[in-house]
Amino acid sequence: MTKIFAHEPDAGRYTLVVDGELVAVADYRINGDSISFNHTYTQPKRRGHGYAAEVVEFAMDDVAKNSGRRVVPMCWYVADWFDAHPERAALLTR
């Protein structure tokens, strides 16, 4: 199985491609010094394999390493991801 993660800033999204198929996306909007994640999607036939969690983790790692922005979890899935990963709370805006 080949997994390719990507940041597509022109499209405002992070993606996960598995074996050549786009399976998960985390969309965002930049608002000054914050980044709002407003939608996470996994192809219906690929749900239940943790792909959304993987793309969100990739996105949070990228934000932490490369942007200095704080995250606003507008999407319920991203909010739940932070609830499950309290060690990453420093990325959240207050």
C-alpha cells in the first residue's frame, strides 16, 4: 500500500492518496495568524480505516513545523481529533 500525503496551498487543503486514489481531505482557510480547518472528508468506501485521522495529523504536523499559525477547529472531526490528542493543544488558538 502506497500512501502519499500532500499540502495543496492553492486549493487550501491537505490530502491523502492511497494507491493512486484520493481518499481523504482536510480543507482549511487562513485568517491572519490562524488557520481554520472547516471540513474533513473521506471517500465513503474508504471510511473506517483511520485515513481522516492520518491526514489531520499530517496537517497539524505541517502547521506546527512550517507556519507558526494557530488552529481553529471549525470541523467537528478536527475538534474531536484534538480531544483525542490533548498533547497537541498548544496548536489551538485561545
